[in-house]
Amino acid sequence: MATTTAPAPFVLQRLWRRDLAHYPDSARRYAYLGIVVLTTVVLYYALYIQYAVATSIITNFHMSYRYFVWISVIGNAVGAFASLVAGLADRWGRANLVVYGLLVTGLLVCFGLPNAPDKTTYLVLFALVGFVEGIVLVATPALIRDFSPQLGRATAMGYWTMGPVLGSLVVTEVTSHTLGTGAGSATWQDELRYAGIATLLVFLVSLFGLRELAPRIRDQVMVSLRDRALVEARAKGLDPDAALRGHWRQMMKLDVIGSAFAISVFLLLYFAAVGNFVVYFATTFGYSEQRVNALANWYWISNAVALLIAGLISDRLKVRKPFMLVGGVGSIVVTVLFALRATQAATGYYTFAWLFVGIGVLTGLTYAPWMASFTETVERHNPAATATGLAVWGWIIRIVVAVSAAFLPVVVTSVTPLVENGAAVSAAATRAAPALAVVAQHKPLFDQLAQFAPTAIPPALAAQAVQEVGLPGLQTVQAEQKDILFLQKYGPQVVDAQKHNPHNWQVWWWVCVGGQVLFLPFVFVMAGRWSPKKAREDADEHQRAVDAELASLASE
């Protein structure tokens, strides 16, 4: 009698064991790449959503702006060290880190953060989000590298680098259409839940659909898809553990560490766009959260398109460095123009929009080829240590984000009083306007009255006040005493901050320009040719070597 085995163990096994013994065909390879890109988009959506509703979160938890900044600092610092943990993906594999990281992130963002009872709990939960995403967002580019040979790598990395950009675009698109103050508008808690639900949906897709290459295959350099047969033939004789010996030491090189630092400081303006554009435009130009997010769409859309086009052209020409150099120099020029506009209150919405288009295009021209070149630089030392090299990059970039977030309030000193008390001072000034007008008309008298407690005013002075101001005027002033005292305490700080705010922000934009300048020298230490002609000659020579080795293996 025939027996059948229950499929349940096999199904459960497939949910953990995801190795592919053979390099996938094009259709499956594109599917895996698509899942990884979708994962990256939704993870950055979940990570960035809090910055789009920053002022609402600050108000809800009665936290200072500095406290909110430190939430970001701690989250990124935790994520930085989690990125080093992700270096173990070279031993443990990448796919499971991505799949189950999506699950944890979705649960935290959907159920944890929106229901946080206080600001301390919110900080702890966001630090947990940072930890998980620090791991996952190193594993995802490692998977992109695994499924993309070098001659198609810039295109694939262009799609991957669209992840944070499209994540930011999703944030601004969703919030600009749902966030508001009217009936039926979404709250900041709703915005976080939307991101959490999206993350959990992508988790289900990746749970059943995502696979990865077996270590023996992924630990080799694959220049083109025509290398597939040779890579699989070589894999039979490889020892994955031996290939990883000394892998951390191999990544401690100038071309790896230096270029990772260089791209991190190059992206300072991008980090400011994600974390501080809402605050910048709200405090400097009076924009609402919704209007700022709509303006940022110009940046994200142009950046996403440029990433894709730059990757395609870079692969077609087989060079990376010219794109990085042109994009880097162009970014400096446009960011300088943006910095010069930072102090001009008359700068219009569409002026900023076109500047953001320029910055977005040039950043995309730089970043997609850089990601391809960085993985190729890592492969130059040890292709088996790709996740290790990306872990070094992930650690450095998150440390730079954390440090820049911590130092921004030190440079932009005006932002703290404006965020914490600017709206309250404006509201108090509106309510107290009639009372302030009475006080202004009789300032010497009210200066004398201020020297005494309300119950200790000398009778003669009280009679003089009634005679000069009149009882209705005195009652108006008395009714607004709370607002007047608040204005006396915080009004001068806010007025002074408003005066210096544009210049303070301009200083930070110059810091961003400095980061872009520092990027340029490190282009020269990375892997890759400058000349498309030389790059084609290298590809042809490589193909001849592959054909010769395959012929040799066939004759054995």
C-alpha cells in the first residue's frame, strides 16, 4: 500500500531554508530582485514616516525638539551596530534576515509606535526599529549584488537605491494626500499604521517568494550572465568557510572604508531632506507639513528617475567613475545655489522645486554607479565577504547620520525655540493682541503696575490706572495675563530665533556642500575604469578567459 508524507514539514522547511543550488533563470532572477527592491522601499517608508509628522509627534508627547533629534540619533546609532551584525549574513545567509526583519519592523511600526504611552517608550521602540532595519538594509544590497553580474550591476543597484528614494516618495505622497487638520484627516498615528500595514504585506510576499544563492555560488565574482556555467562548475570545489577566513581584516582598507565614509558625507543633504525639511520649511518659510511633503516630491521623483537612467547608462558604457565625478561636481554647484537661497524669504515654492529637481538628478547620477562600484571594490578584496563590506558601509553611514543629527541643533541653534515655542507664541500673540494694544498705549503705567502683585497695588496707582485706561481696558489686560506672561518669557527667544533661523540653516547647507567636496577624491580609489573603451577591452578579455576555462573543464 502506497504511503504519503505530510507536506507540512517541507513547507516549513522552505520558509527557512532558502538556498538555490543553481543560478536562477532570468524570470526568477528578476522576481527575486523585484522582491528585494520592494522590501527596501517599504522599509525606508517605515523608517522615514516619523520625520514627515515630526511636529505632530513632538506636540503629542510634549517632547523638546532636542529630544526628538536624539530619538533619531539613538535609532541610527543602534542601527549602525546592527549593520555590523549583518556582516554575519555572509555566514547565515541574507534572505531570512530580510524576511523576518520585515515582520518585526511591521509589527513595531503598526502596533508599537502609534500606541506608545510616553516619549520614553517611543524612543525605545524606535531604537528597536533602527536595530532591525540596520540589519535588513545591509542584507538587501548584498542580495542585489548576488543576483546581478557586474555588467548589469549599476542598473540593479539603481533599482535598489531607488528604495530609500521611493520610500521617501511614498511618505510624502501618502502624507500630502491624507494628513491634515480637518474632519476625516489622518493623524500621525494613522500615518505610522499605514507604513506598518504596508510592511506586513510585503513580509507575506517575501516569506513565500524570496530565495538566495547558495554560498558556493554567491562567493564568486560573476562578470556577466555568460559566466553562469563556470561559476556553477567552480562551486563544486569551493569551501565557503575557508573563503571567509580573515574577511573583516580584508575590508579594513582605504578603498572600502574611505569610499564608504565619502558617500556618507556626500549624502548629508539627503539626510537633511529626510529628517529636517519639514522643520526647515515650517520654521523658515511657514510651510505646513502637507506643503513641505508635496515640495519634497519634486526631489524624490527626479532622484528616482535619475537613479534608474544612470544605472542603465553606466552598465551600457561599463564605467562608474565618470558618473560619480560629474554627479559629484554638479551636486556641489546646485547645493551652493540652494544654500544661497536659504536666507531669502522671497524665494518661491517653484524655485525650490526646480533646485530639488537638479539636486535629485545629480545625486542619482552619483549614487547608483557608486553602489555598483563599491560592491565591485569589495569583490576586488574578497567576493565571499560582500555582506561584510556592506556591513562596514552600513555602520559608517548610520554613524554619520547619527552624528549629523546630533550636531544639527548645535549649528542651527534657532530651531529649538521655534519648534518648541514658535506656534504657541504666535497663538498667544493673536489671543492677547487687544490686551497688548492697551498695554502699548499706556506702557509707563503698566511698567509701574508690573512692579507689584495684583493684590498689593497701591490705591493711588490703582485709581490712576482706572482713570487713564478705563475699567474695560484693565479687564481686557487682566483676562490675558497668562498669555502676556508667556509672551514675556518666550517671546524674545522666538523673535531672536526667527531673526537668525535662515542664516543658521544656511550654515548647515554649507556643511552639506563640504561633505560633497570630500566625496570627490575617493572616487579615484574605487574599482573600475574611467574609459569605456578600456572597460570593453577588459570585458572581452574576461570572456575569452571564461571560454578557455570552460573548454578546459569540458575536456577533463
